[in-house]
Amino acid sequence: MNTTLNPVTRTAPVAGGIVKRPSAERGHADHGWLDARHTFSFAGYHDRAHMGFRSLRVINQDIVAPGEGFGMHPHRDMEIFSYVLEGAIAHKDSMGNSRTLLPGQIQLMSAGSGVTHSEFNPSDRDRLHLLQIWLHPEKAGLTPSYTEWHPDPTADSQPKVLVISRDGQENSAVIHQDAEIYRLRLQPGGAVTHELHSGRGLWLQVIRGRLTLGGVELEAGDGASTETAGVLEIRASENSEALLFDLR
């Protein structure tokens, strides 16, 4: 196993209160069967300047080798979701769920008072590429639950789609936290706006392509945050995809 521990960094706001988290500064762990990039401190990667953002605790970009994965293991008091980018993920848990998800689909598990689960790449030849994301729940000891989001043809063509929310609006998956999470897909020159209200924070995680957030340039793997209220523009210079988190 090769684990890269990056030095502690304290990134300053670069424009309009926006703080950039460059991809190259993320933690990196190579376990052979798993290649992982950590936006925030996780497992053997620790950077006290990057312990999370508001309720957002983990963003891991994982590449899992064919036939490999995470065996049954426990969690509690965490909202955990996976966004499949390539390949497939086979999920099983102690609540009786047994599901296989494909690219563009999201699964969300509320660990609550305690749950065990496994996540595997069921293919014998193709890699699994996903984002694994954890958020703190609004309170401890919740009843464990499981929910999913699947794009429909209409949502798949929209540049900004709500995929996770507290109340499940717009057919989004349900999270036990005051959070709204959007999937962005933009063509070159395309743009969307997002209004961030006072007392809230925004995190943008770029999956592919090149974007600007309020004029700050971002590329695949980069993250950026702001806690400055106002209307933000996100514009693409090439085909791009990202997740946008609006957090209390």
C-alpha cells in the first residue's frame, strides 16, 4: 500500500470569498485494488486544515479494480452516498437491500443507529469509478434507511438537477440533513446560477471538464467553497460535470 500524506495547507480565498481546493493537493492512497483521492482527511490521510466543510465530511474519488471492493463493515450516525461514474457497484446491507447501480445513479444510506454494508465491483474486467461522500446527519440515533436517485430522460439532459434533498422534492433521494445537492452537466460555454442564502455554505466538486465558479477556474478533481451569500455563476469551457452542495 502506498499512502501519500500531503503537508498541512491553509488555502486562502482567491476571489469573492471562494476558496479553492486543488485536485493535486488531495490525499492519495494506493491499495493495489483501490486507488483513492481524499478531498478531506480520511483513514491514513490527515490534514487538520481539511477536516470537512460544514456537514460535509468526506469526498473520496475511488477507482476499484474488477472483482474487488469493501467487505461487510459497520457505520453509524453518518449519511453516506455513492455516485457511480464508470462501471457498476453492488451494494448489500443489514437492512436487506441488495442493489446494483450503474453510471449516473446515486445510492444514499443513512447509517443512523447502526448498519453494516458491503460495496463491490461485480465486473470481472471493468473498473468501478465512483465518488463516495459522507455528511453528518442532523441528529444521532436515527433509524437506518436507504434511498436512491436515478436520472430520467428529462433530468439527464438538464444542466442542473436536484439529486438529494431533505424532503425528497423533485424526486431526489432523501438525506437527514439540511442539504441540497445538485448534479451539474454543462456543455462548452454553458452556464447555470445558484443563489446561496445567508448562513449557508456552498461546495462545488468538479468531476470532469473545466469550470469557473464566480470567475475562479476549476478542473477535474478540484473543489471550491464559499460562505458568501449571493448569486453565483458556474460556467463551463468544455464538457463538464460537477456536484454542487448547498449546506446549512
